[in-house]
Amino acid sequence: MQKGFIFDLDGTVYIDNQLIDGAKEAIEKLRKRGDKVVFLTNKSIETITAYVKKLRKLGIDVGWEHVINSNLLVAKYLSNRIHEGDKVMVIGEQPLIDELTAMGIPITDDETEASYVVLGWDRQFTYEKLNRAFQAWRNGATLLATNPDRTCPVEGGQIPDCGAMIGAMEGATGEKVELILGKPSPLAAKFIVEEILDLPPENCYIVGDRLETDIRMGNDYGMHSILVLTGITEKSMLRHSKYKPKYVINSIKEVPEITTDLDSKALGPLKK
């Protein structure tokens, strides 16, 4: 029975520019046995083209059609909803702006013109940007975000991610951002499972290092969820989380072994 695999990138396949041990071999094994493999990242600071180039440089054979980022998910959502005359304000870095523009989304910096505000990870985030987005919201703009990740794993630790931008905006408005398009969005899950993998959810696995995004999305959409311990989540965090993975493994290299049989039972204690 053919299976589909959705792999997170940071903390799952690599950390910074270092491939996680066994990642290349694991992905090759899955493909050789006829399974479908795609990569899904919440990061909005790189284009799909950049991710393809990075994965190829790390030795993983991948095409543009195999990589989905939160920028694409936002662009797909907006392209189905904006009307003539609508414009979008972006609080984020140039790759997010470039990919929205490439999908035909009109961009503006004018808070009086914006029908939507898209919040992405922005390492040059300022009070001035926050104020422009706030004023656009006051003028009736709908607030969207690329991803809810509070931090991003890097070599030696973590740094603030898009969750910090969302927190600032929600602190100013007193309201929740209307929609987050990246993981764990059910819209993202539906698009990838139905349109990209073209398989039933019960034949699909999502592999990632975050309980509140990767594991939650897999569980909510009826997929098999696999947590790897090479990124954000530590063993101790599982005890207190309401998002429980079906499988817990040390790293991506173990994925082919535990997914040989779709009917295999979820792991009990953590693997040593």
C-alpha cells in the first residue's frame, strides 16, 4: 500500500546547514519502496526555490513540486478570496513578498489601501511596521499569518519566529489573528493530502519536531503523527502536552523502520 510522507524541515531534516544523520538515506528508502515524499515548512523567510537548492546541496534529490512553504499556502488562500481592488500589506521579509507577488497578489504599504495584513517572520520587525499593520486593521483589514511558531531551532539554540509578530499584533488589537495558514492549519493539511499526495489521510504520515504544529496537524486531519527528538521538543515536554504523537523516535533515520506496516501499533515508551 502506497504511503505519503510530509516532512518538516528545520529540526527534522536539517538544523541550519547541517543535515541530520541518516536523513538522506531514510528519504531514499521511502522513495525506493514507492512512497510519496513532500517537504513542508512554516518558515516564510525563504522561497521554495531556495529550499529546493538547499536540499539539493545537502544531497537530497527534490523538485519544486515537492516543497511547500507557508508563503505558498498564504498565496493560495488569498488568490481564491481577494477581489478586484483588494491589496495586501505584508509584515515580513522579501521572500514572502516575492512569492505573493509571483502568485498575482497586489501588495501595498499604505494602511488605507490594505484589505488584508499578512504577518510573517520578520527579523527586521519594528514598532513602525507594527503601527502600520495596526492602522490597516483599524481601517478594516483582515489579519492573517504565515505560521504560529514561537521560535525556530538553530545551531546552539532557538530564535524568535513569527509567533512574536503575532503576539505583538494581538497585544495591540486585543483580538486573535483571523487565520494562520501554515501548520497546523486544516486548510494546509487538506491541500497537501488531497491535492499534492492524492492519498487518503490514513495512508499519510507527518514527521516533525513540534507538538503544537506538526503533531497537532497530523492528529487533527487523521494522519499518522511522528515526533522526532532532533529539534524543539524534548522528552520531558511530552508529559504535559495535549498533542500526543502516535510515534516518538530519536530521529528521521528511524522513519522507514517504523512505517513498514501501516497497521503497526504506536510506540509505547520512547525509543532509547
